[in-house]
Amino acid sequence: QVQLVESGGGFVQTGGSLRLSCTASKSIFSMYVMGWYRQAPGTQRELVATITSSGTTNSADSVKGRFTISRDNAKNTVYLQMNNLRREDTAVYYCNAVHPIVKASTYWGQGTQVTVSS
């Protein structure tokens, strides 16, 4: 059973920082593309950032310069460092793993709430 276990969400004031972590089953982590998505109430889930097994990253324009995705292959963990948080970053953040070729092979974490208040 593949599992993605997230942690690190919470409450923070605008301008603050949080770091999300997602630990994956060893059987998939080394080859899968890892990513973070988010979903605010009444909206569709949207891409935040992704990172390939070799470390190539991609991120949404709305978080460029503020969020950084990274991975530690030795710990089977992907991180999302979020700085200068804004109220519009409030959402449930989901960890995702997808096979680079077989896109149907994808897994989701349970989600972690991030709330940014002024």
C-alpha cells in the first residue's frame, strides 16, 4: 500500500512562514514526480509546485519567489517551504506522487490545512 503522509500545516499570520513535509513509501519515492497541490473552499484543486526525481522543479506563478519545493531522497520526503504567506494561500495542501510515464499511477496524501490570517 502506497502512502503519502503530510505534516506541517497550521495557522500563520500574513508574511509568516511554514514548511510542509510529505513522506512517501520507499517503493515509489525514488522514481516518482512529487508535487504539492492546494484547494481552497469553492475552488478547484490547483498545482503549487512539482519536483522530479532528478530535482527539476516547476511552480505556479502565484507562488514563485515565495515557495520552494525540495526533496530528500534519503528520507523519502518532499518539502514545501512557504515564505511571505498571503491570505490567498489559505487552502488544504495535498501531496501528490505521479509516475513520470504512467500518469495513471498517481497517489495523494490526506491533505493538511494552511490558514493565513491578517
